[in-house]
Amino acid sequence: MSMNVAIDGPAGAGKSTIAKNVAAEMKYIYVDTGAMYRSLALYFIRQGIDKDDEAKISEACKDCDVTIGYEDGKQQVILNGENVTGLIRTEEVGNMASASSVYKDVRAKLLNLQRKLAKENDVIMDGRDIGTCILPDAQAKIFLTASVDTRADRRYKELIEKGESPDLEKIKKDIEERDYRDSHRENAPLKQADDAVLVDSSDMSIEEVTNAIIDIIKSKM
Ligand code: DC
């Protein structure tokens, strides 16, 4: 049976950085489910669909084929044959992903793909509903969080490093809005699974969090 590790938590808690480190160390495949929602979001944006138009979004899902592959161990998301990995990291796509992922047809579209990957491989899968909904039987579940201030500071520094001139207060507001929407939606909201271990990364280094999570996984093997 494959080893499945679920890592859920709000935007900016460090899930992807940590999950990539853990995957490399444990020789698991890292599955970034947010990237799948982002690729659908890119499609909706390109089609000019409004984020509140559930009927059009549901209809558009039927025209989307999302698959993932790996290049040098890095996940690539393929949308209708096009590798969109480099196009989905913008705030616009992130906001559309958060808004459109509330709809059940959007979630249903990705559920089987995520479960199949976990059935066939040892995975560490990050998202919002992995421990609660996608992989309820995962051997290890982690809920990784950090304070809004810490997450906003991290994002601010990332953008400064990219040469942008971000507004810290706006970043904080976006994070709060996204947290609220992700955790209050009706379908598969962001929530700590009863059997998940809570890790608060606010005052921890990347290395400390990685080691803490590897210890949790090993204790469940
Ligand atoms: O992790 P991320 O920021 O790339 O995710 C973008 C959005 O996708 C997030 O705000 C909510 C949605 N998402 C989801 O609903 N369920 C997941 N398993 C992963 C992401």
C-alpha cells in the first residue's frame, strides 16, 4: 500500500516549501493540489468568466482536462495539453482559484485525479481538504498554520525579492479574505482533520518545520 501524507493549511503557511523538502527527504512525490485549482482558474479567466457565475464555471469545467507530470522532480500542470505551470502563480489566478474552488463541480473535477495519484504513489499532498476529504485514510495528517502577520510578512519579502513594491496592509487583507472564504465555504472547507497534528510555523525556521514534520511522519509509519 502506498504511503500517503496529507498537509493542509491556509495560504502562506509554508506548505509547499515544507512539502517539497519532506518529499525529497522521504523519496515521496509532492502533489500540489492548489496548482490544479489554479490551472482551472486560469482557464476561467481566459474565457472571461465572472468568479460569481457558478453556471458558467460548471459548464467550463467540462472543457478542461487537467493532468500533472514531473520534470526533474518538479510538478508540472498541464491544462488541455498546455504546460501552464509558469502562468498560475499570480495574485489574479490565486484569487480566482479561491473563488471558483467553492463550487462543487470544480472540486469534483479534481477529486479523482488527486485520489488516483495517492493510490499509485507514495505522496505528500498539500491543499485545504486533503486530510478531511480527499485522503481521509492518509497515514499521516498535518495541519500547518502561521499567524496572519507572519504569513503577510513572508509574502511581502517574497515580492520585494522579485523587485515589486508591495503594500503590506493589502497583502494582510487579501490573506484574511482568502482564509475566510476557504474556511467558510460549504464544499470541503479548510479545516483541521480530527486526527491531524497541528504545527504552527510562526516562530519556526523552514528547517525546524521540515524536521518536525518528518518526525511526525516517521512516528506514524
Ligand atoms: O494553495 P494555493 O494558494 O495554491 O491554492 C489556491 C486556492 O485553491 C486556495 O485559495 C483554495 C483552493 N484550493 C482548494 O480549495 N483546495 C485545495 N486542496 C487546494 C487549493
